[in-house]
Amino acid sequence: RGQSFSEAMAEVHRAIETVAATEDDAALRREGVDVVHGRGVFRSPISLDVDGTSIRSQRFIIATGAGPAVPPIDGLRDADPLTNENLFDLAQQPRRLAVLGGGAIGAEMSQAFARLGTDVTLIEAEDRILTKEEPEASQVITEAFEEAGIRVRTGGMVNKVEMAQGESRVHVDGGEPVDVDRVLVAIGRKPSTSNMGLEDIGVELDERRFVRTDDTMATSVPGIWAVGDVAGSLQLTHAANRMAYVAVGNALSRWSKVRKQRFRADQVPWATFTTPEIGRVGMTEADAVDHGGRVAYLPMTEVDRAVSTGETRGYIKLVAGPRPLLRGAGGGRLLGATAVAAVGGELVHEVALAMRTNMFTGRLAQTVHTYPTWSMAVQQAAAQFFFEVGGREARPARR
């Protein structure tokens, strides 16, 4: 807030350069990693050709990532669309911006550019934005966007983009066209698996051409693992880090023959960095219906820290289910959580730990939390699994 477009972009570039310096060629070499630049093509499961140089190994890890997917919409390419890869190279602020795609990137960038003064229209083909989140979370963010002047258009596909006199006209099914200066595409990702010889050596790809792996991150070819965005699971930096830990352990540890490391996507939290933030881990309420789930819900209007800071938009929802044999004893076990709050991305980690350690739900209610903190919302919600708290108690999950 209060920054100009050029100041904000300069700050972004400084942050990128600072982080990049910790993982560039020099930093990797200091850690004993040999860095070779070039296109790698597998010639066999134990041989990789890099621009004429052969690298042989009994173990390979594929971590080639993914790039932005630009759909084949008539005229879109001619509009020189922005993506997450070139967005921060903008030298001039767009006066009007159309964002195609209401996922995390689309939502985050819509709000960021609107705050800098750009007139933003967010277009999502589904009936709501942020479709991976709880419907209530989508509603909270939609209301926040509309109050901020962001036009949210859902339920209509973009079918054509026309260029005229330096501006783009975006045509949307069932609605008026949108005239803008630039178009940001945030619809999805495509894996970097082409021209690598993967299929020639038997590495299986799925229908979207992501590398198929099991939960040990192993591919269909012994001695080859895949991690990160190219594996098509959770396309998140911290998920990629965990996948790499699992793959390297299984590739190099002598204990892997006895007990392999496994990647648990259901225990990986994530956040959407809008205001308010959305933090998520594990199942949604709808997911939990078939697992005997129960739900505790607490609006931020009943959390004293939120009240004291005036940031009461949002809620926290905990989802718990029965344990094998012990069923609902101790409140059962945590299956998931959604936190929509000023610090929603932080609030889910306590639940992630509870899930990771297979903790009784009751432990969250019993743990003393500092008053008044945001994390007290977790304790207040967890207590609902045992008794009525402020007129609220846990209920069965519903679709």
C-alpha cells in the first residue's frame, strides 16, 4: 500500500535477486554440486546426453518444472499475453488488466495490481474463483475483491481476443466484452517434459504429459525419480522441497531398501496470498463426508485478536474424523483445515503438525494459547468437538 508501480516492481526484483543468489551456480558449486548448462536428453535409463556430453549414472532425478499454459483462444497470442514468467518484467503499469483464471496466481495478481491502481477484471470459467478451496473461502475473497473494485466474472469462457489500436477486447461467453490494455493468463501449467527422450526409455507420462510417480517419487523406470512441478502433484515450492527430500533419501540411503520415504500430499499445507489469506491443509468439508467427518467452524468476528485489529473478515474450519478402533475418542483425528484470515497461511501449520503426528484432535483444545493471538482461533474451534463454545459446537460434515 502507498507504493507506486515502479517502486513495487523494484522491490519485487530486489527480493527475487536476493533469493536467487542463494541458489545460483556459484552457491551450488560451494555445496559441491557440479552445474552443467544445456539440454538434457535421455539415451538410456543410465545415460543422459547434454549437448554432446554424456553423463552416466545409476540414479537420476527429473526436476525440470513446468511453465505457464497459454490456451488456444482465438487471437490470444496476438495480444502478447502476460504470464507469471514475464509479468514482473513490465516497465509500464497497465491502466486496465484482464486476468484469465481465478486460481491462486490469478487471484493474487488481481488484488496486487488493483492495489497499485490498475482497473482489473478477473475472468473464471467455473462458477466461482479459487475452486480448490472451500466455497465459503471463495465467497469471502470474492466479496473482498468486489469491495476493492475488482470485477469478478465467473461462469463464462473466454472465446476470442481482438486487437485494435493497441488495446485488447476480450470476448466472454454470455456477457459483454472487456476492453483492456493487457491480458494476464493464469489458467494452468504445462510440464517441461518435451524432447527429453523420456518416453523413449520407458518413463510414463500422464494424459497432461506430467511424469507419473508413486508416493516414493519413483517413475516407471527403476533408478529414475521425478520431483516438483513436473511430477504434477502439488505445484508448490515447499511441496517440491519435500518431494526432493523423499526422492534423494530413496535414491541414496541404504535404509531405503528396508523402509522407503513417502510423500504425503494430504499433509502438505498451502496458502493463497490474498488479503485475507487462505490457508489450507488436508480435506475440505465436502471431502470428509465419506470419511465420517465432523466440522468445527469459527468466524473471525469471534476471535479477539481479529476484533482488536479490525480484520474480522474470514473464518477457521477444522475437519476431524474417527480413528481406526478408537473412533471418536479424544475428538478423533484431524483430517484438514481451512483458515481465511489476515494470517490464514500461518494458522494451518498447527493443524498440519497434528495431522503429521496423528495427534488426537483434543490436544489442540487442551494446548494453552497466548491471549490474544490469531492461533487462539485453532484452540477455540477445536474445543467445539467436545462441548458448546460461544453457542457453537461441531456438526457432521456436509457436501
